[in-house]
Amino acid sequence: MKPCVRPAADAADHTGASITEPGRRPAQDVSMPQTPCSLPRRRFLAVSAAALLGLGAAAPAAARARQVPVPESVLDAGPQAMALTFDDGPSPQYTPQVLDVLRDHGVRATFFVCGDNVGRYPDVVRRIAAEGHVLGNHTWSHPHLGELSAADVRDQIQRTQDAVTEIGGRTPVLFRAPYGEFADASLAVCGDLGLRPISWSVDPTDWANPGSDTIADRVLAGATTGAIVLNHDGTEGGDDDPAPGSGGDRSQTVAALKSYLPRLIEAGYTFTTPDAHPPRRNPSRMFRRSDRLGSA
Ligand SMILES: [Zn+2]
């Protein structure tokens, strides 16, 4: 089954998220992620600077550039506030188990669903919404967006907006690109549709089934103020009609959640969803070493 994210080494190049292996010293800080949006960000800054200097030719371009959002990898939601996210679902098998754990601990999370799966499992989508969680857009069929035309990228996102709105009741305001590949076209669509592109800062690579203890250790090691944790509750679909994203056995993700969630809560962490807070404005003040749990 195709994983949701790139292999760890490659993913680190795109996200800046470091994975602390068990027994190894955790990273001291979560650095500003180097998402694929770094180029658009530089272009935005350059264009904005030109506009400020009164370069008339740049003004229309600056106006357009301001509409393009930048992927967010961390939250600005106060001390020890984190976000849990689950990608590629909903799954009729694993999503309800995740929801049970979250309910037991009174925690809200974000589910980045594929539109194709929304139609397959509408009751699971309704339960996600009914229990107060947030439904985000993860494209229709989980493609590499950089390989699609701008029109196809828009179709992937718009169809999923429509599917979630129809089933879940609330039009998504959050978007996550498959594999973290926020192509320029998807960011432009986000700007048009009012979607905030959401990346992550902690990737336990749960889709590779490294063992629930390893997944939990990686999440605990990466826990810090503002962290956004990437998980997967994807579904396999039918034998003759495989579902998009990371299908396969996600029981390790569920078992890890049961392990790390109460430990994070006991350590003082709270959980929120990105839509509830404005984008981070000053990355330098976000992280405090004392917030880290370290390897567990
Ligand atoms: Zn995915």
C-alpha cells in the first residue's frame, strides 16, 4: 500500500521535522520547517518588498501573491497546546477506534479525509463531525499534486470540499497535500477557496508500522508547544477497489495513541485544532525547551 508521506529521510527534507529514534537524544528544538512552500514564501517576500519600495510593476503581482497562503507546520495556540491529525481516512475499521480513544480523553483532533473515502463511509464522516472533530481536505484520490495540471489539482480539492460539505455539514477550512507536496497550484486553490494549508512538525512514520511503542516514543519525543502530529487512519477499501492513501493495518497507530495520549495529558499538554487559532506570526517565540518530554 502506498504510504501517505515520503520515506522519513525524504520527508525530513520537505518538512524539517526530525524524528528522534528511541534511545537517541531528542532534537532540542523544532526548527522552522522547510516545506515545499519555501520557494513561494521567498517569492512572496521579494514581491512584497518590491511593492513597499513603490515599484509599480510589482504591485499587481504583490496583490495576487498575498492571496496565496503558506503551509503551517506548527500552531500558535498557547503554552503546551498541540494538535493531533489523522490522514487518509475515514476508515470503517480504524477511525472509530481512534474516535473512541479521543472521546475517552476528551480530546478533539483533525481528520484530513480523502473525498473518495468520504463517499464510501459517510457514517464515519458523520460521527467525526458529530463528536466535535474537524474535517480537513486531503484531496480526492491522494495523488502527487506536483504531477497534475492546475485544473486537475483544483478538481481534486473542490470535489473533496463538496463531498465533505454534503456529508459532514461544514465546509473544510483546512487542507493537507498528500505526501506534504504543496504544489503551487494547490496553494493557489487554497487561496481561492479560503483553505489553510496545514503541514506537520512531528512525523512518527506510523504508516510504516514500526511498532506501537516506537510510534508512541516518537510522538512523545516530538511533543512541544505548537506541535502538529501526523498520524494515519487510512482505509484499504475493497479488494478490487483499493482506497487512496495509506491503507493497510493501522492498529499500531491506535495502540500508540492509547499509550501516548494519556501521558501527554498528564504532562500538561492540551489539544486543539488548527482552525481554532490564527496562523503563527512569530516562530521564534514558539518553542521552549522545558516543554519537551524527551524520549519515553
Ligand atoms: Zn495522505
